[in-house]
Amino acid sequence: MIGHTLDRYRILEKIGVGGMGEVYRARDERLQRDVALKVLPPGTLNTPEHRQRFRQEALTLSRLNHPHVATVHDFDTQGGVDFLVMEFVPGVSLADRLAQGALPEKEITKLSTQVALALGEAHEQGVVHRDLKPGNVMLSADGHCTILALGIARDHDSTLTRPGLPMGTPHYMSPEQTATTKIDARSDLYSLGVILFEALTGHLPFPGESDFDL
């Protein structure tokens, strides 16, 4: 994908990968700015119902206007490739920051306030993140945090891996996300609690090297 163009977006480099596809830094040739371009896996929107639901979610997210939420600029399909265009947020992820150990209490207070305010705004609009984790929180040099991938993670992308495989996102998932029960704002609050526990102590509240252990 590097060097290719989707619509007016020239793809520069891969900056992430997850259950909902690959994320690239791209250049908006019309507005002359960098954006984050998420390319969905082939077949994700394989029915009119899936495509309509994704379109409605993208429209809802584009109307979210909060300083701690990455803005959704555009969504489109070209050559069979479905993609979402979002604000490019420079900085380091909270995951990278936590890899260095626990955070000072003052920094945790600032972080928790910003994330909680962002989630509050999203929940007011009926948007649930579903995959809140340190890798989806970006930190700037001055401590400003921005939530990424809000509302884009699907319920079926939060399924657990097979027992014995390394853990990732499941460490931050609420218990109800392991079942078929309806997911609501409380799942995000659980995930935030896990993140803040890790930020304060330097380790996860419920360790486990497999889904079964966790």
C-alpha cells in the first residue's frame, strides 16, 4: 500500500495494525495535511447491512467534536478497498509510556480526567469504544491525550484468542465482552479502570498468559 493513492490520499507509511485493519499515515493531497487512514480487512463490509451500519457509525463519529477524541474526516471505497480517514495524532501511545513503568499520580489524574471527559461526550452521543486500551490513547509532549479508534471496533473483533496464545486486548476487556451480551458504556468504564490501575501500579490487575488463565 505504501506509495499508492486512495482517492486523494497518498499513503506514506504503516503506523498500526489491529482487528479492524491496518492504519497508515497518508497525505491529503487536496488539503495538504497528514491524516490517519484505516484500511478495513477485505470482506468486512460484505453485505448491504454491514455497509449501512458502518456508514451510520462513521457519520456519528464525524459529528463528535471533542479535544480528546480523534476526528473522523471521511470514509469511502475505491477499487474494492474500504477505508476511513481520521485525524493524524502525533506523539507516543500510552502503551509505550506504560512500558517504562507506572506514572506519577499527577500525570494519572490529568490522564484520567481527559479520557473520562472524552468517553462522557461519546457516550452522550450513543458511541461506545469497545476496545479502549493504552494502544488507543495517544499522548503529546505536553500531556494532552487523544483517544483513537473510538466506536470503530466491532463486537466480533473483541473475541478471545485460543487458550495458550499471548494476550493482548483481552486484558482490558470487560467480562461481558467474552459473551454475547449487549455492550454499553459500562464496558468502556471497566477498560478505563484497568488502564488506570496499570498506570498507577505498573502492572495489570488480572494477569494471565492465556484467555483461560485470564
